[in-house]
Amino acid sequence: MPSAPTPPRAGEAGPPGPAADSEDDSGLLAALLDGMDAALCAFDAEGTVTHWNREAERILGWSAREAVGRKGLAGWAVRAADAREVEARLMAAMDAQGRQVHEFALLTKDGGRVLVRTQSSAVPRADGRPGGVYCAFSEVHTQIDLERSIALSEALLDDASWNVVLVDADLRPAIVNKNAARALRTGRTAALGRPLGELLDQGLEELESALQHVLAEGAPPAPTELWVSLREAGEGFRGLRGGGAKDGAGGGGAGDGAAARRCWRSGFLRLASPLAEEPVPLGVAWIFQDVTELKRHEMDGSRLRFRGNQLHRAARAAAECEDPAEAATVHLDFALAGFADHALIDLVLEAPPGARSGGRPGPDRVRLVRAAATPSGAPGPCPAIVAGGIPLAYTESHPAIQAAERCGSVRVSASRAEEAAATGWAAARKWPDGTVHGLCAALRSRGRTLGVVTFLRASGRRPFDRGDTVYAEDVAARVAAALDLAQQLG
């Protein structure tokens, strides 16, 4: 036998050798085995237990001192009746390719039974021949929980009807499922790593604020509804409108650009690493669903109820007015609430013959005179209607002239460039400063055009839409009836 190495003298380091390397390797192997999350045991070619880690001890209760060196599992880790079958299936891994997966019922030290799922594989010798088997196992319910979590993640990212986006700690998409990619109008891989500002226009600040809150504080207790609009390739930031409508467009789409906005009901989950001693945020799972149509129906219903109540209150208040002209301004005051910033009443100074039959006028153009206007400075009620006056210098393309000639309604909005110089745009139309949206409705009564009522909005409000036009025409009909009665009595 080779002689044992000479121990070093005091204060002298011994030379490294096979024994020192073996001790280091053994310590490293023990640390690796004991640090594993899965239970592990190993057998030599004769079926003797050679390794047993702490996770195996935790699951079954048998310590490494009690397990290592035992021949097989019969009578202590497996019932005697099942031992032959279990050991045969485990040792068969030496002659098989790859890993073998089985489920066994093992015995605990206190006599209980636990169902485990095992993965076994052959351990080769230096010459390549199988020298034993290692077996990694875990409790079945733990494995099922893991598989269920993985299956849930795969389902959310592939088949879920909800839109799912995993955002990293830098607020950039890391994973996007198919539905989310469709909602963002991008590809699943094209969105990865891009700033959210390249995908979203309006609502970006609210979304980033929500993501930062979740990273810092955790998930909110309830879903959040975010109104957003998407950015498209080759375009700048998209506003609330799809562009400015030109005068005389008949209200074909000045306010319809708001359809680009979407309402996403969003839930957020903070993702933290389960391997860290302290929670380390890996990002946020953003799960959202498009509820735009539902929210629009809710807002439309609420708006209709409010406007119906306003019309009812206006009718009650106008019925108490002795002067029909005052009743007309009362209708206007009630209509302004939540609808417009200003309102004007322009009366026809000299009705052309063609206007009586509802057709286009003759050579003489319609002339309008300002009869009433809401205060453009401090808020207040509309003053009394003043008869007569100097005709307004409206151009032929002015929305009020077009509404009077067409016996209908006209919607207009300033373009982006014109909105930047809203004072000039409004002044050219004889409207208060800051106006960027207008809606003119003809005042019709007994087949005659009495004038035009104009509702105006500033830049802080959305353009008029078709629903607003219907409401304005309803108000105009009531105002026209009061004005017609005032002219008859006058």
C-alpha cells in the first residue's frame, strides 16, 4: 500500500495533493447535494444507497447517516410488498437511454406514506460503463403545483382571451401574448425591449405611473381603467381628433377622431424572484381587456340622462317666463351646462323668399344679426335678446350662413396649426377668443328659418360629435318656438 503523506510541521503549509483535492471535491459535492431544491439519492450497481441529501431527509425523515449504506429500499423507504417492483424500475435506468420518470409511494420514518415523482438516470464509470443510478424526486403535489404554474403561464401567453404583457423593471415589454400584440398593433417580438412611448400616445404617463407604483408598492386592490391611444408608424403623436374639419363640411367628422381612444381595464401583478432571500422585483405582469364599447355605452347613457333632465328643467323654467324671448335665453342657459362654453343667437335680418319654402335663397344672401350671446369673460346667464342691429360681416363660407341656407346643422373644428393660433381662427368667424370647435344649428319654426344658434367650445374640450348635433337641434327647436312666439306678440 502507498505510504500516507507526511503531515506538515507547525507553521508550514503542506503541499496540495490528491487527499486535499479529494476532501475539497467531497465538500463541494456535499454542499451541492444539500443545496438542491429536489430530493436526491444515488445507488451503486448493487443497489446500495451511496448518497442522500437534506431535501430527501426533509421529505422522508431519514437522515443521510441512516440511509447511506443500506441495501435497497425494502422495509424502510418502501413497503416490502412493493420493494422488488420499485427497485427493478429504478435500477432499469442503468440500461436505458436518458431519464426515466416514475411515480412511487415511499414510506416516511414515522410510518406515513408520500407519493413522489422520480427522475432516474444512469451514473457512468470512468470507462463509460454504468456504475449506478441517481434518483431525483419530489412530492407529487409540489410537482403538480409547479407544472400547473407553468401551464398557467403558457396558457396566458398563448390562449388567454385577456391581453398579457410582461414589463421588465425598466418599463419595457419583455413578453407579449398574441392578443396583446394585436391590441397594440404590433408583433409579439417587435414590441420586445421597446419603450412604451413608441407604442402608446395618450395614456402613456398614466400607464407608466401605474407600473412604477406596482414595482414600488405592489399590486393595486382593484383593476384600473386607462384611456389610451396608439401610435402608428410614420406618424407623430396622435391627438384626440383625427384632424381639423374644414368649414362647410356639414359635420362629417370633426369629432370622430375620438374613436381612436381605447379604454383598457387593467390589472397589475408584481413579479418577484422566488430564489432571492428578499423580494427582488423582476417586473410587472400587465393584464388588460378592451372595454371601450362598454364604457362608451355607459357614458352615452349618462350623458343622455343628464341632457334629458336639462331639457325638462329648461321647459319648466321657460314656462314661468312672461316674455317668450326670455324663455329662449333660458333654454340656452340650461343647454350650456356640460355641453359648451359659449352660445350665440343670430337672427335673420331679412328672410329671402327662397328660405320660406326651405330651398336655397335667391341672389340676395342670408344676412344675420347678433341677437344674444353668453358672456365671453366671467360666466353668467345669457342676456336678453336684442332686436335689430347691424348685419354681421359673415363670409359666404361661415358655418352660421351655411346652416341657415341648408336649414340644418354644421360642425367645424380648427386644425392643429389653426388651433395653435386659435385667436385668429375664432376672430375670423366673429367668435370669442380661444374657440376651436363650433356647432351651428338652424332655428326653424313653421317652415321658416328664424336664425341660427351657435355653440362653441375651447381647446380644452373635445370636438362636437353627432350626438351633440342631435342635442343642439333639439335645443334649437325649443328656442325657435319661443322666438317665433316673441315675433308674433311683438
